[in-house]
Amino acid sequence: AQALSKLSNYIAPSSSTRDKTKTTPTVKQQNIDLLLHHSSKLIEMRTLDALLRTLRDRHLIVASRLRRARDYWKWHVNLSGGWFGLFTQDIRLKVNSVLPWLGLNDFKERIQRDYERVTASWEKELICLGKVQQILLDRPEEMEVGSLLSVTKENDGEESSWLSNLLSGGTKSKPSLDASAELMLESKNRVWIRETEDWCTTARQAVRDALDEVMITKDVGDAERSEAHKFLNDWASYDVTTENASSWLTALSIVEYSGSPRRPGEQRYLQLSTIISQVKRYDFLGIPSSVLILFAANMFHDRVVAPHKQEMIDFAKSVFSAVWGVIEFRFYIPLKDIILDLLNRRPRMVDPFALSNEQTSLDNMLKDLGVGDGTRENRARALASASRMYEEEVAGGAIRGIVRGKVAQLMLIQIQQLKADLLQAMDTIDVLVDANRLNVQLIAGIPALLIVIYGTRAAFLFWSNIRMKNFRLPHDVHSEMSDYLKKVEECLVLSNYQLDAMGREQAVGAKACLKPKEMGELLLLLHSYLNLLDYMSPPFPSKQCNSIHQSVQNLLLQGQMSTKRQLDLLKVIQSKNDELLKFI
């Protein structure tokens, strides 16, 4: 908007001003006017395109709200029929006979009336949405970028652009100016200028008509409605007072506000948001509702929180200890042991020096007994000789052997042998455990891996349900997404039923003949599908979701593809959607 308002300052004066001054514009001035007119229309078209896309988003938001309200009232209408409806009707009649001021006699009629009102509002919103999308699809295509290469003649090293030289009266831009004028005077570019002017006028009128429909709602005051209506009429008719940056910002603010007012039939009974808003607006005896909320919060703290504060703290500590125990036992310890095993820094159960020391002491004791030579190779024969000697000493009398014989020395040798054998066995076990410690720690890490995998999926599912404000399983969400794609396919198939009489050869290449309501319904279905896709990413991978999102956007390319191509592209989207099942 700022660029468009600045660029209009450079446009040549009007014909009436030229007649007064009796000056004829030069060829250079005419070329400059042509280029500036082309640039201003290009900027205006892009600005209106962004404005229409914002308006389309607001219509999608309102249409989604109205669809939920329509489903809500439709459920109540269906519930009011059958045996349950008759039962509740009898109860309402009895209650109304006792309390007639409640007005429960016409409850069923009110539900039916609200359902019809919200259905009419929903269909009206779909029509507005379809009109906006149709204007976006009819937008003229811009000039190809390759055409600019034949215009610019400056070297790449020059800092100043040809447009700045042109506006400042420089001489370096003469070749570019002539080439630009020739390019603008081509037949296709002259046609583009006329198409762009018509499209901009249509787009402004469409924005005005759509916003006028919004201003009819009761949420907008009469003064604001009349002021906005006058501004939109002036803006759509290219009034001079509305061709500045502030006017474009005002139009943008009105477009952004268009999704806020409630449409007829959108209000519900016993809705939490409605109750909260009524409580906030409540003002009893001049006391604002915020004071009452603070008083209620203080009462809740004194009556509920304060008496059980220590119990809550102890419960929080116990929960934290339990969670930390699971983290330490299932994650920290196995991961630490795996890292230490990989770095060979785990301590051994048996010290090699202790084992060697005990074996050397046993060899020396056998040597002192006179049955060995103190070497490791002769240890087994020496131990056998010591055992026979112990048997002879015990056979000659245990008491005499203790007092006068070598029983005490032989018993110490057996104890030393037991110590050496025990350390040897522990060393063997240590080697076995050390060889399989990594495998054991990897097995111990399996529960942690399962906790991470399924815990992450549960967290993603919980977060998706929070965003959707509804608890639903991934398979149910994927099934609803598939239903949306089937409805889109049905909408595209029925779009060209009028062309069946033309013959199959002509109908195959024909473009989709979607009416505004059908176009709006198609956009709402695609919008709902993309919303669910966004809610389920994750657990759906972002790469797959981005691919589907791009394919869905290609369904509504500028210029309108034929129905056959759209159906072929929709089959590709359905195949990508089916592949999402393996990620659930």
C-alpha cells in the first residue's frame, strides 16, 4: 500500500491539467506514464490478491464455525424426535405447567428454527467464499521474469537501478526506457493492462459486497456500519480520498475483523464460552465482575488449598521421586554403563594384583612345607602331596598332630588354597561378565526405548487432541480425512454433470463448472482436511505432510485445471493419504 501511494506521485498530471497549461507531453513522458501505470496496476493487483486471500481465510474460519454450530443444532433436532424426544417433551410440558415463565412449550420449534437459521447462514457463507475464490482463480497472469532480461541493459556492477535513473532524469536509462516502452506496447501486455484493470475493479467490488454482508450482523453498531459502508463504497469506486496507504490499512483491518462477528444461529445454549463472557460482563450493584472473580479465588484458596497445602506438597514430592526413579533406573544407569563399557572404564570385581599375591603366598607356603619348589608349574603336585600329608597326620591322631605335628600348618595351607581358588573363580566370573556386560546393558535399555517410543506417541496424541479440543484416536482422524477426500472427489465429479450431453471427448477436457456454493464447499472440505493434517503432524512426518499440502494447493491452480486433471491429482493425494497409516 505504501509503495502504491508513493508510486502514484510520479504519475503524470491528468488531461484537464494539461489542457490548462497547453503543454503536450513528450515521448519520454508518455513512456514514463506507461511504465508507472503498469507498475501501479501490478502493485494494486498483488495487494488486492493478498487482501482477497485474507478475506478467504476469514470466510473459511466463519464457515467452519457455522458448520460446527449446524452439526450441534442438527444433533438436537434429531434428539428431539423418537421416544427420547417424546419423553423429554412430556417432562417439559409438566415443568412448564408448574413454571410457565420458563417458556418450554416451544422448545422443539426453537431448535428447528435455530437449525434453519444456521443452515442459511452457512450456505450464504459458502457462496461468499466461492465468489472470493473464483476471483482469485481469474486473476491475470503476470509477466514472465525472462522478459525483463531484454529490458535491462546496465552492467551487473552498477549500483544504481534503471528506474532511479529514469525518475532522476539520467541518461544511462535511455536504452532500457525505450525497450520497456516497446515491451509495454506489445499486444499481450496491452490486453494484460485491460484485464488487470477489470480484475482490480471486480476484486474491490467483491471485497465491498462481502464486508457489507458482515456489517449487517447485530454485533456491529449503526454508526460503525454506516461509516464502514461509506468508506467501502468510496474505496471500491476509486475515490481520490481513499488512494493512500492509510486507506489500504483500513480496508485490511475491516477484512481482518470480518471473522469476529457472530452469524445468525451461531449461538448455542449452555455453551461454556457464552457463560464465561456473560460472567465477565456481569455487574451487580456497580461491582465489576473481576472483583467477584478475585473474591471467589480467595475463598477457594482459603477453603480448599490452604488446609491441604502440605498434603499437596508431599504428593508432588512423591510423584517427582517416582518419576525420577524411573528416569534414573531405566535411562540414566543403563546409558552410563553403556558409555563406560565402550570406553573400557568399568571397575573389575577382582584386583589382578590380589589374585597374584595370594597364589604366590600359597606357593611359598608349600615350599616351606617341603613339598614344592615355589613355582606355579609345580603347584598342583605340591597340593596333592600336602593333602596326603594332612591325611597321615589326621590318621595318627588329630590332637597329637595339632600339638606335635604339622596339622596347623597344613590347615593354613588349605585356607590359603581356598582363598586363591575363590579369587580365581571370581576372576573367571569377572571375565565372563565383562564380555557380556554391553549386551546386558543393551537389553536393559529396551524398556527405556519402548518408553520413549510409546511415550512420544502418547505425548503427540495428547498434544494433537489438545489442539483439536477433542479426544480422538489417530485411526479415527485418518478415517475422517479419507472421508473429506471422498467428498472432494464427489464434488469434482458432479461439477461437470451439465456437460454429459456434449459427449465424452469434449467433457474430458472441460474445466470444472463449480458454482459459488459448490466452490465454497470444496474449499471448506480441503480446509478441514488440511486442518486435521496439521493437527496430526506429528505423529505424521512433516515431510509427508508438506508433500500432501503442496498437492492440495495444486488442486486450485490459477487458471483452473480440467476436471480430469483434478481427479488424477486427487488420486495422488489419496495414495499419499493412505501411506500415512504406516506412521500410526
